[in-house]
Amino acid sequence: MYCAFFEIPLLIFTQRRLYHSMGLAAGLIVCILVAANMADTIDVAVDLDEKSAKAYLQKKSSLRYLVICGALLAVQFLKLGNPLTYIAGIMGLKIGAYLQPFTHKVTEKIIHKEGETSDG
């Protein structure tokens, strides 16, 4: 949904549609990979002692940062897409993190309502 918010104006108002869309798609792909890596990292870290978990989290965080920056450089220098739309795609991770409490509350209400109607 987030990327559609950017994609629609790109398709309507820009001349180099594919170039901009490829940057956005690259950002979205990296965003998904980073989110999956974060979830995996947390799953592993909770089973470690505090000192090991801290070192593990720092290592994985640094690796994610390098992947994001490396992909940005690849998009820029290999002309794979627009670097600005790549960054917009990456920012989807931040937007998702900020919206998570709201979406969690909404889904909990929906699940709670469905539970009431199926019982009664």
C-alpha cells in the first residue's frame, strides 16, 4: 500500500516511469529483506545471554546498514533505478514500524468481533 502511494504519481507525472519504478521496487525488495532479517535476528537474540545478544544485534544491524547502502550505490552507479525512489521504498520500513500499533489495534478488534459472532 505504501509503495502504491508513490507509484501512482510516478506513473502519472513522470517521463521516465520505468526508471523511477525500478528504484522504488528495489527499495521495496531491500525493505522486505531487511524486515525479515530483523525478525530473524530478534528470534535468535532472545535465546542468547545479554552480552552475546548485544554483540549479535550490533553485528546484524551493521550488516543491514551495509546492505542498504550497498544497494543504494548499486542503484545509483549501475543506473538500476532512481536513488530517490529507492530511498522512498526503504522508508516503507519506518512507516510500517510507526503504523504497527495502529494496525495491531485494528486487527485485534476485527479478530475479537469475529470471535463473538462465531460463538453466538
